[in-house]
Amino acid sequence: MLEAPLSVSEATRDNLVEGFSDVADYGQALPQGSAGNRTLQTLKKPEVLAPAGGWPQLRAAVENGADAVYFGLSNFNARARAANFTPEELEQVMVYLHQRDVKGFVTVNVLIFDEELAAVEEHIRHIAACGVDAVIVQDVGVVRLIRRVAPALPIHGSTQMSITSAEGAEFARALGVERVVVGRELSVADIARVGAESHAEVEAFVHGALCVSYSGQCFSSEAWGGRSANRGQCAQACRMPYGLVVNGELRDLGDLKYLLSPQDLMALDCIPGLIRAGVSCLKIEGRLKGPEYVAVTTQAYRQAVDAAWDQIMQQAAGPHASSDGPSQLVTEQQRKALHQVFARGQDEEHRGLTPGFLEGTQHQILVRGRAPRHRGVLVGRVAAVDTKSGTVTLEVLEGDLKRGDGVVFDSGSPEDDEEGGTVYDIKSSRKNDKSKAALAALMFGPGQVDFRRVKVGDLVWRNKDAAVEAQARASYDSLPSARTRKVTVDVVASGSLGQVLELQLFMGGRRVGHATSRVPLQPAAKRPLDEPSLRDALGQLGENTLYLGSLDTSALDLDAGLFMPLSELKAVRRAAAEQCVRALSLHSKADGLATASMLPELLPAVTQNATGKALQRRQEPQLRVLCRSMAQVEAACAVPWLEEVILDFLEVHGLRQAVALVRDAHKRCIVATPRVLKPGEERLARFYLKLQPDALLLRSTGLLHQLTELGQPGDMLASLEVRMPKLEGDFSLNAANVLSADLLLGQGLERLTPTHDLNAAQLAALATSLGPERAAQLEAIIHQHLPIFHTEHCVFCRFLSSGNSHLDCGHPCESNSLHLRDGSGHDHLVLADEGCRNTVFNAQPQSGVWHARGLVSAGIGCFRVELVDEPAEQVEPILEAYKDVLSGHRSPGSAWKWLGTLPARFGAVEGLTTGSLEVKGERTAASLKPVAWRT
């Protein structure tokens, strides 16, 4: 049986690492960032960035004050279920935005496969030519391609890049990324450090849905849904119900079933702190949401940013400047509207919107577990049900229900079809004799509600408020011209008697229009021009998108009694305004745009780069093992033919001893590093270097950047008195194509494991495309429990304690085994690491026995068996089975049959799956459930 998870008591932490105390408190007392506030001189007002899944959302964002809008096109974006825009619509979209001084960002925030690179290159060329202001990218290979194809096109690093530190931001910036969208797991203080310690612009989410897994690191859809979150096809497995299995026993949690479903983010009260942290852009999530949601959220954050900025400027003006607190940034009515348009309400205390991780870790608040979907606003509790009259008496907790409102009755079983409907009438109102709360009798249309299923005590949520939706629609739909968004233009008029009238139009100090009259200014016979009459003549400049701001007539000799016919004034106004509109519309990023394909140049370079840099090709492919317990390490060290052992201890305790054990067995030792390093945790790198392994298996680009900045493998690091070990890259770096794989190998990696998003055929094709030398540097994981979720949220803390973080949880992870049981009865192991992050491992092992020989033939040089909680006695037989399959001495069918009989830790046989390696067609966007609107 596997040992209990290795733990570190508070008393022994200081002695963990001999004389190396700067890692001793890793995960237990991490600094929250000490970057401090930016100085007033370096602060700038952040953009409000709104989502758009279609034209209605785009208009809603613009008319409610967005500085920028992000959206996807038909392909290559992380919201395949949104309506999105067609490539043919893109130019029209950008003209619409730019004429209103709004930026447009296009998402290409998915991993790209080799067979798609040519199409993506044309996609990029079209995006640049249409004047898109920036492209949001996940794939580092695509970043490389953009820099060659469209060097003037700004690149923003998607949150799918898993950037959580200044080092990660600097890695992206070195590739050509100007702005990074940091992980939603960072606090305001963490974000401040990323901004202060890197040279990249920082963008942060402030509202919307929270993924429980780190973005870019979720493989649940890949494992279970036959689709991939890294390909825009998230199956939302985190919103499914699970049972909690503690030490082999299913625990009764009552109505808590949605153990991985976070409440949504609302960061209104964090806006001043984010501004002071130097954040360049505040992002609203929601490309799958409707236009009413976009309108309400954009308006709220527009107002909050404006108010917070004014407060900061007032405070900077002096100690006596007046300022309202954060609660005054928006009205309570606006906060309520935010809950109404989308909130995963849980109960009376937890209404569905939280600050997420921005205020630090709060596990008891982030995930409650009662409901996974939109609830809206809590309005009351069922006090009585009259099935004969079809009336539900509601004890009103807050708010006023109206005819036309939609309600849902919450009995604590959201996995069932819940009762609810539209309120047809509110029959009566009185007081509850006991609670003194108001009572309201609700009536519904015929057949809407099965009153037999509505119970006394059920919570009642208003999930649809017709008035809120109507007010939201009124902000963007069918607006008269006078109310549409306009660009303020300042006008400078100049001229004198006998000379032409010149109009210059300026926006933000930049000249955007210029025109002169066809006839000179004449002496006035009756009414000479003055500033008011000139302003009246200019009006609103004759364009629906322009608004006349200041009018400077200091260079116009009004004292000379000038006259110009009104028709001529309108003509010069029209010419200047049209030039202004053209100037605003044309924002092409086509400077330096490659007219010919760059792929023929880049792809041969891949093969050339590989020459002379690869590992020595072996007669047989190498097989190695990854161990997560000391018992597994001991068993692996006893396998005589095994040459390499990877140590993936989720806690640092015991790691030094394990390294010594592998060395004593005369085997090569590789130490795996965390997938996530947040600000304050970068010092952990020194601990791994001090271990002096033969290689480090890197799982984050931040650590890769940090180590390559220190030196090359084999270099003596004088400050640590150790040599730099060889570096390897793991699946979490998300190498999905020949460009990304070659780029990462070019960073000095000795070996690279491609992303789990590639199936076996794609792995083989990647190896072939890279050429034999680079292919020999690839590693394929041939046996593993796929790490389906990697979360900042701690299931141990939330459901096995009453604490909110490691400071008060009592560390139940040190003494309990935890699994999540899905609807099919599979138990998925949950492990907590030293940073309190959880990894959920798929219950069924994933095996590549059917594909092993094909991958060998493709030239892949190394194969890995990953162990999780397998007992020591299974280690050698599992390794022998795969060794024999790889060498051709055992049939895949025989190995598959035997591997499928191996019991898990508590005796259950979970079976076997081909998992992400299965060669199957990817689901099309048309086959996914549509959720956004286009009309």
C-alpha cells in the first residue's frame, strides 16, 4: 500500500533543507508580494476590456463604455461555442470600433496543430490587414509565426499561457509578447509584483466565470469529453457533481455536490488596488454570455474605473481632498444588477459573486458546492404551497418580485430538473406572524410549475428580471443617433480676411483631420462670425460618430468682422470630418506584413536547428519512470535495467533523501518541478538546484526563463556553488506543433514532452516533422493517470476543515486520502502539493500500448511511465510490461489485458483507457451547444 502523503510539520520546517531556509516556508507562509503601489507618475488609467460573442454584445460593450473589446473569429479561439464573427466581417467590425475610438483584440488563444499552421498563417495575415489592435495568443509557436508574418501586430499573452510570475511574463516578453493576461489565481499583491518585476504590460480579470483549474492546465475535457479546453471546447467537468471519498469511504456532505465549481468573480472593490498595482487592462469574462450581461458588466466597471481613478487623483492632490470609499464606486442597484445577469448563487450567505483570489485565498468562500449554474438574485424562501390553487407563498428575504420575473425553486438538487417559471401574478401580501417577514403569494401560468415538487423551505431565486434586461437593452439597442457613442474631437480654426478658413481636428493631441475652404473669408455685411455662431455652424461635425469638444479660435481673426457662406462652412466641416473618420477607421497593422508564406522558411530552420544538438540515438527507445512516493522510488531503484528515475514529490520533504537513493542505485536522477510558481515562490528554484540532480523536469515557462537566465547546463553557479543541471520540458509547456516544440527545445532543453492535447497520430507526425535529431529529444508518456485538474483551490481545506487557507485549515492533507467520485463511480485521486495546490488525477490509467510501436517508428526517443498511488509491488511488473511492448517482445493486447486488472489503492479495479492518445476526429464547433447570440 502507498505510504500516506509525505508531510512537513511546522516544527521541522526550518530544518528541511540543510542551511537553506528560504524554501522552508514554501506553501505555508508565502509572502503576498512587496512590490507596493506604483508612484503617481507611473500610474495610468487601465482599459476596460469587454467580451463580445457576436454583434449585439459588441454594440452593448461599445455603448456602455468599453475601451476595448475582445472577440473570436470562426476558428482558432477558445470559445468555439460562441457565435463569433466570420473573417469576412472582421474589417466591418474594426471600422465600427475604430470610428468610436474603441480597440479590437482578436483571440487566437488555443493550441495549434501542425496541419493547421498554414491556415493560421493566413488567419494572422488577414487579422493584421484588417487593422486589429492586438491578437491574444496561447501557443508560443504561433507567437513565433506572428513575429515573422506580421511584425507590427501587437501580441497579448493569453491567460491560457499559465503566466503567474514576473519570470513567466518575461519569458513571454522575450518572444515578442507586449502584454500578459495573468492567472486568475493571483492576488492584487501578486499582480503588483508581476508588473513591478517585469517589463510586460499586465492585464487582469475582474469579472466573470472562474475556472477551477489553472487556465492552460486543464485536461478534464480531453480525458472525459473527447474534446479539449486548450482547443476551445471545454466540457465544463468542473461544474459536474462529485462525491467526496475520504480514506476509502464516501462522506455524506448533504446538498454539497459541486465540489469543484467556483462562484464567479466580481472585483469592483479591488479596482483601486489594481490601478495602484499598475494593471494596464481590466478584463471582463463572458464571450458566451448575452448582450444584457455585457451591457450591465461593462457599464459597472466603466463607472468603477472612472470613479476609482478620480479618487486616486484627488488623494494625490493633497490630504484634504475628499474621496468616497470603494463601496461608492458603483451603486447598490448596479451590484444587484450584476448578480441578476449572472451569478451562481449558493445560499443566503453566498450569493454567487466573490473577489476570487484577488484578496487572497478563501477556500470556504470560493467554492460552496450547492449549485453550478446561474441563479440570479435570492428573493425568498417557500413558506407554503397550495397545489389546488397553484399558489406558492413566499417569505420575502429581499427585493421586490414583479409580474414577468422568472424564478427557480432551489431544493438543493440542481442536477435534477428544477421547478420554476414566470410570475403571472402576485396575489396577496402580508406578514409572517413568527418572523414578521413579508409574505407574497405567487401565481404562475398553467402547466409551468409542478407544485408537488416545490417544498416548504426551498430557496427562491429570481433568475430573470425583465426590468433589468430591458434597461440593459435600452443602453445599446435601437439608440437614436444623439445617444450613440461618439468620439470627442477638438477643433482649431484659423484664418484672416482674404485668406481661406482652415479647420484642424484633434483627438488626444493627435491631428486626425484637416481641411480648408474653397473660398476666402470675406468682410461681413451684417452678422460677422463669432465663436458661438461658428460652433453652431460646425454642429456635431456632420458625422454620427463625432462630437465637437473644444473650439479654439485664437488663430481666427474674428475682430476683423469675417463672413463665410453657411454652405461653405458645412463643406469645409464635412471635408475635415470625413478625413477624421477615415483616419480613425484605418489602423492597419500591415507594416512589414509578409506577402509570401513564412512557413517554408521556418520549417526548414527547424530541421537545421536540430543538427548536432540531439541526444545520441539509442538502439532501443529509452523507458523511464516517474515516482511520487519513497516506496515507488525504492522499487524503481531495484529494477536492474532501468537507467533513469524522475522524482515528482508534491512536497519537498523527503526529496533530498530520494535523490540520494537514486544516486546510490547508480541511476540518473531527474527532479520534477511545480507547474505553477507564484510571486514569492521563485526562490524554490534554488532548492532544486541545491539538490544537484542530473536534470530538472520543468513545468512552467517562468522557471525555464529563471534558470536559463542563470546559466547554461554544466555552468558553475558561483552564488550557489553548484552546477546547472540539464533541463527538460514537460507536457505543461504545451508544445503542440513543430514551431512551439522547436522553440522550446531551442531554449536549451535536453528533452521535451509534448502537450496532452496531441493524440498518438499527432505525436508521431510531430516527431516526423521535427526530423530525426529533434524527434529523439521527444518523450511520450506511455502510462499515466492523466492530471485532469490543477487547482489553486484546495478540496482538503474546503471540505475537511473550516479554514480558509493553510494558516487555519489544520492541514488535513497530511493525514487523509481524498478522491472525487464521478457519476460513473470512478474515484479520482486528489493530491495537495507544498503550495497547497491540488492535482486531480484520472481514476483510469491511460495506456499507450496500442500506439507504442508506431511512436517508436516515428523516432521518438524516450517513453515515460508515470506512477501516482500504485503500490511498490506493481512498479517493476508495470515497467517490464511496457519495456516488452516497446521492444516488440510482448503484444499490445496481452499487456492491455493485464494492465487493466491492476487494482487501485483501495482495491477497486478502474480499468484502462487510451485517453488523450486515442486517434479520433475533433468535434466541430457546429456540434457544440450554441450559447451566444448573433441577431
